[in-house]
Amino acid sequence: MTERDDAGHPDAAGGHRPRTAAEVAAPDGRAPAQVHEDLRAAERRAAGDIEFSGPLVAVLVASVVLLVTFFLPHSGPVLGFDVLLDTDTARFNHTTPPERLYTIFLVITILLGFATFLSRSAVVAFVGWVFACVTAVYSMFAGWMRQTRPLPQDDGGISWGLIIGMIAAVSLAVAISAVVFRRSTLQAALELARREQAGSDPVLRAQQQYLRSGLTPLTSTDLAIVDDRRERSRRRRAARAEAERAAREDDAAGEGA
């Protein structure tokens, strides 16, 4: 049996030859370009999932706190669910439709926060991030509306339940931003492997050089480009020789006269 070590492959004479870059990058026999595409596809799949992390737990905690604020005072005797359901208590205390819109945004954001934690989907997290940012901004607007009531409608102003909701909404927006825009460990490992593999293949390395230099390779065959520099040089030499011969003939004719 022919011996084989990690440094090379046995050849026909029983010796060892060094492994090529393609064999190093693709030990299972696949082409380096195929390995590169497989790594790219795996990186895209990894980008669609969210790994369990501290920011994801913060999203869950902030969503729970926002859910609790529905049972806390929104303004005076009005609770959060009174605003959401537009109860008689809310109407008696002059709760306006924009304040109710804040609670509707709150419900959607809470549901998306729970869905992000349970599904670990990047798409769900991105939609939740959009609504969390809108809710965080709108919570400030809701607090401002309660603090700027006309005097006949001033029924207690902002309450501590709404203040907690504002803080939790901003915290949720920050936490879900960290979830959405943070690269997972698997994504970072796949990206590093793809870059290292691309550096071992000359074709992929040339493509990277084209991209980095801003050059676009000419792939069209519509133009017929002919290198006629030698032909033009030959014509110039022939023209100079003809001019020198004509000059000599003129000199000879002048001397004969």
C-alpha cells in the first residue's frame, strides 16, 4: 500500500506531490468556485436566523413590561386598556384618538417582540424593529399630548404607567436594533471562511481585484480589436525608405546636369 500523509498525495511512482490550492480549499473534490458559492449560500441562510443572545432576552423583557403597562395608570384614573378599548372612563377623562393610536402601536409592537423571541426569524425581527422605533417616537408624542391639555380637559396629566411605557418602548427599540443589526457568530465564521477560500483561488482573487480597483472586465465580443502596431511601423519604415531613395535620385539628377 502506498503511504499518504497530510502534506501531499501519492503519485504514480509512489512518491508524494504537494496539494494544489483547489485541493486545499475543496478537500472533497469540489471546485473552488463551487465551494465559494456554497459558503455564500450558507451565509445567506445564517443571516435569516437569529441566535440566542442578551439583546434578544432584553426584547422579551421590554415586551413584557409594555404588556404590564396596559394595567397601569395612563392618566389619572384611566388605565392603559381603557385607552385601548375606548371605555367610558377614557371618554369621561377626554382621551383623544391619537392616544388610542399609541396603544394600538403598542399592541402590534408587543406581538412582534414575542414573535421575534419565539421564531428567531430575521424578517420578523426587522418588521418588529420598524414598529418598535415608531412606537418609541409616538410614546413621546403621547406623553406630550397628556402634558399639554387645555385647562378644561386637564384630568391629571401624564401618569406613571405611561412614563414606564415610554421608557420600555425606547428600551425595546434599542434592544431589537441590536438584534437586527448584529452579526451572529455563525455568520462571522462563514464570512471568514469564504474570504479565506476566495484568496486561495486565482480566479476569485482576480475578480476581487477587479472589484476593488473599480475596473469592469470587457466581456463583449461585438468589437473586433486588431493589434496593427507592427503593420503601421512597417509602413512608416517603407515611407521613410521611399523618401530617402527619392532624395538620392534628385541629388544624382542635379549632379548629372
